[in-house]
Amino acid sequence: MVELDAFASSGPAIAEPGVAVLQSAVEVLVSAGTVAEANIGPDYISLRAIEGEQKAREIAAAFHAVMHGLRLLYLAVPAPRRRI
């Protein structure tokens, strides 16, 4: 099982487009049969029945790297200003 609860952890939030990328990746993993069950909520992703421990470790590492990268990008790139 892989659980990603970083949406609720300290640090900058992940912007909606970043969350959409993570959700799309989960959908592909389920469609391909790599993951049998996935639960996606507003603050977590949970993947169950993954095809082996090695694959679970690869997926966990990849999602962790993406989350960290998205947070760094959020810090480095200022949010667009709203025009009045």
C-alpha cells in the first residue's frame, strides 16, 4: 500500500493543476492494472493492491519526488496577480 498524505502536511499547498497531475497518474496506474484500488480525496491519495513491493516502492518514491518538486516550484514561481 502507498499512502500520500502530504496535501495536509506543513509547507505550501499544492496548486490545483499539480493535484490534477497526481490524480491523472493514479488513474493511469489503475487503468494499467498496476494498482487494483485507489482512493483519492482532497488531502490524500491511497493506493492498494500494488503489483509487488518493488513497484510500490517505485510509485511511492515517484509521488514523493513530484510532491516535493511541486512545492519547490510553488515557492520559486510567484502566483499571478489578480487584475482589478
